[in-house]
Amino acid sequence: YWFSKLFLSPSPLTTKLAVFMASRRDGHISLKLLLCTSTTGTRTTSSSPDVLLLTPPGAAGAEAAPSSLRLWVRWTCAIMRKPRAAVGSGHRKQAASQDRRQKHAKSNSQAKPSASDGLARQTEEVVLQASVSPYHLFRDVAEVTAFRGSLLSWYDQEKRDLPWRRQAEDEVDPDRRAYAVWVSEVMLQQTQVATVINYYTGWMQKWPTLQDLASASLEEVNQLWAGLGYYSRGRRLQEGARKVVEELGGHMPRTAETLQQLLPGVGRYTAGAIASIAFGQATGVVDGNVARVLCRVRAIGADPSSTLVSQRLWGLAQQLVDPARPGDFNQAAMELGATVCTPQRPLCSQCPVQSLCRARQRVEREQLLASQSLSGNPDVEECAPNTGQCQLCLPASEPWDQTLGVVNFPRKASRKPPREESSATCVLEQPGALGGAQILLVQRPNSGLLAGLWEFPSVTWEPSEQLQRKALLQELQRWAGPLPATRLRHFGEVVHTFSHIKLTYQVYGLALEGQTPVTTVPAGARWLTQEEFHTAAVSTAMKKVFRVYQGQQPGTCKGSKRSQVSSPCSRKKPCMGQQVLDNFFRPHISTDAPNLNNAAQ
């Protein structure tokens, strides 16, 4: 057992962390000092004999302990005072397995935590693990074998025909196979399969190899990725391809450990998926679908994002993965979660592992308990933790809900609502050289939200309408030179939610009719036709903004949910009387003022 203790040194500016290893033998507890760290940066380790020998509290010699450790030792004794059978060979194997997983996770982590942080996490994990029941585990080889066989047989018959699966099955070159899997896994993060199919097909047609992607420009990558969301994924994918080509000789790393270590943006799940599917490494994976399947199969009701539950799920995935068909097994687990064991309304009758599902067993047990004809308790296995509340069961604050059934597992923690922000954006339109209208786009910074994408000129929302118009007009003039302020119109608003931001756009428009077109703009801006806009690297939010602008223009269909594209030449020409009125009220532009073209230059 590992324990840690914080001590305040005589100096008020220094805090020390002492880490001990406690062992129990014949009723005695021995503490060995293993590590001592301090905020001053010094660190000492001890391999000396046990520094302290203590008997359990109340026994002879217990009071010989230093007073500073007496209460702490009573706490450790309470945790370690367990039946002899509970600390037998099975527990030692479990602890050794947990230690191996911790070392594996530490070697693969992208962040480099300090030694004290890592030991603190190990301490917490061991203490929490003491109250996990075997009910949530696969306890024998027969159960694991049955799970593998049932799942793979179902997958062979029911798997969907998806382009990335065909690519991985047909490709003989291991690097191209790994690249194909990598692209699909990155695109599928937080994105539905139906949406990804066309994007994946277009991507692989344009850049079939790592070398092709490495030679592409970021503008091309953003343009093809536009509309898929989470735009940093495409940028990191290209960065990784360039690293493979320039630094790794064009060869993909062959193991999950090296994939995660060497490739930017490749985390534990993506590395495991590539290694198992492309290279046949027997490594488990846990994504949202797999986590849901495992939580239900082993009746894990706690939050899957918590440290303890996440580590347990990864341990289960590694235990279950079929060493003969690791890639197929991992895809089968994901397929089961996506098509059968869904978040809402799961199809339990079609599940190939329902006989091994503890969530299903719990539903049946609750139905039996609710039956009036039932006498006594049903013979169904339950979780029985040795001490205290099981850390993997449903939390006490959220007991079993009969109406949810297996959907009780897992109970997710409530998400933090996205922060709300507001912005004002303007569609600046001018007549094109050939009669087609053009709109002004500016490029976002190369870092942060929507990095490198193009958008309409925008400013932070101002509470005052007058200040808002002034700030927006100044931003427009920064790109296009002097503009008539009286033509700036407010068209409505667009609300778009990103992963962590709910952004409200106040949509403005300004049409430069009857003026000399602006042909030259500063770097970071460009004029595009409406057709070019729809194929450019712009976000979905900007496409929504443009539809609002179009919907308020004469000659567009306002009744449809998605506004139709219309060019100025297709709009209905006003009658002669209306033209006279428009010309009369149109602001007069002095011929002495510099024209827009010269101002922009």
C-alpha cells in the first residue's frame, strides 16, 4: 500500500511531501520512507530499512509512534484492517496489474507530471480501489472467452460497410493502411458516421498517402474540412503527416505507445485504434461507445470521465481484447455501442452479449422484485463491496430509476453549460467585374477558435447600438477603405454553439451599389463570389450568417428553412417610380473624396 503525508516544515515557505510504503505482517504495520519532496525543489529517496514499526492502534507499543503520525497511522490501519482472504494472492495480482497500467499510462502521457503528482494519483487510486467490488469485473477466462466469441460472431454478420473498413482490409502497405485508419479515427471524433463518410471519401481521393497530405497547404486542409467541425483536428492531422514524412522516414510508428508519443494530437484512444486495426497489436480502446457498453455489461453507474472509472474501463478493455483479432474486436465493441447499445432506447433483444450483461440482470431483478407473485429475494448476483460505498456503482445521490432500465448505466455528470458570447458581423457586398456580386472575407488567426478559417468582418458585441455600428464600420474600413455608414443595416441574429461557447452573431449587411468596386485588399482579406464562398474554408456559423443576409434581400425565398442563394442580377428590378425614390434618397458621394479603390491601395 502507498500512502502520502504532507508535513509543514519549520520554514513557512516550505512544504514537504513524505511518501511511505506500508506493509502488514502478523498484525504489525511497517512504514518505509520512500520519497520526500519539497516546494524548494529538493527530493530525497530512501532505501534504508523500515524507519518505523508500529502495531495496530490499541496494542502494546502503539503509543511509541511520534505524535505527528499517530492519527495518520490509525487511518491507514483502518483501511488495511481487512479479512485475511481479502489480501491474498488475488488482491496482489490485481495490485500488480494496476501498477503496470499506471506505469503504462505514465509512459504514454503527453504531459510530464512531477513525481509528487504521480505518486499522489497512485495513492488516491489505491485507496479508492480498495472499495471496488469484483461484481464489476470479469473474473474468469470462460467469461472473457464467451464475451469475445459472441461479440465477434455478431460483428462478422452485422457490421456496416464503411469506406475506411474496406480501405483497411484491402490495403497491403502497412503505412498506407495505418494512414487510412488514422484519418477515419480523427474524423469520427465527436462526429456521426453518416456525416464523416463523404468527407472521408473526398479526403482520401485528394490525399491518398501521407506524402500527399504532407505536401498540401493548410488552406487546402481547412477548405476540405469546412463544415466537419472541431477544425483543429485537420490541422493536427496534417502536422502529424509532415512529421512522419520529414522525421520518421515516411513510416508510421507501429505500436500504440510510440504512436501516442511521436504523433501530435494522437491520444490514447486513437493510438490504440491505429495499432490494433492497422498493425494487429492486442491493445484495448475506450471511446464513448465502448465506455457505454462496458458500463452496462459490468453495471458501472459512476461517471465514466472520473479517474477511477476511466482506469477501470481501460483495464476491462485490455482484458477483453481478442489477441487473435484485436482490430476487429475493438471495431465490434464500437459498433455494438453505436448501433445496439445506444445512449437512449438500446436494442437489448439484439445484443450478442446480453447473457453477460449485469445491467440487463439488474433490470430483470427489479422486475421480479416488483412482481406481486414473488416470494423472497431472487437469486441474482449483486454488488457487495467489502468496505463502504462501491466507487463504481450508481451514486447514492442518484438511485436506480425503474423507468430507465439499462440506461441507468452509466450516469454521466452534468455538463458545464457553454459560456455565452456575442459578436457583430457584417456581410459587405459589392458588384463584381462581370456582374456577379462579391463578398468580403477575412482570415482568422492561426491559433484559437476556428484557427485559419475565413469569416465576415466581425467585432465584439457592444451594448449600445450606436457604439456597435461605429465599431463595425471601423472594422470594415480597415479592410475596404471609406464606406457609407448610412447603408449599414441590421438583418437579424444567428446563434451557433461550439463545444464550449454559445456564440450569438448580430448580422449586419452593407451593399456597395453604384460605386467603384474595391479590387485590392490587405493581406488576410479577399473578395469571393457567392459560389466561391460555399466552397471556401468557412465555418458552418458563417454559412448560417450568410443565409440570414440572403433571406432579407429582395427576390429571395423567406419561407424556406434554408434560404436560397440569389445574386443581384436575379433580383426583381424595381419599377421606375421606385428607382426615382431610391436615387433621390441615396447618399451623395463627393467626387472630391478618394474612391474606394485608391483608399484600399
